[in-house]
Amino acid sequence: MADDSRRRYRADVAVVEDVCGGPLEGLFDTDPTRAAAALGEVAGMLNEMHRDHAPRYGRVDLLEQGLAASGASCEALVLERASKV
């Protein structure tokens, strides 16, 4: 997620889903078939996101309002922030 405004948080954040049942690493020891299926689902979601090219990038809530993060591309944003360090 790219949020140039930093109004809600002082840094970028990652949105994650907490799934009950313990860590995935442990599931590989106890139920490797189920662990492989879970990773397969994640791979499917990542492939879907990779195929979806949009003219803009940024936070979903802002994009839905027709707003976009500043910068020409994600790569340009990373370069801009890296050069400020």
C-alpha cells in the first residue's frame, strides 16, 4: 500500500489476515497437505493481483474515490523515498 499522506500512520502499513490455528511453519510439520493447499491459495491470490494492471496505484480506499498516490509509478515512489534516506 502506498500512502504519501501519512495521515493515519507515520509509515506505510501492511494489511494482513490473522488466521487461527497456529503458524504456517508448524502446519508443514503436522499437516503438510493442508499447508501446501494454504500456500496454493496465497499463490493464486498473488497471481491474480499480478495480472491486474491499473493506470494508478495506491490505497484501495483512495483509488475508489478517484484519487491516486503521488508519483509516476511504484518504482518511482520507491526510488524517491530511497534517495531521501
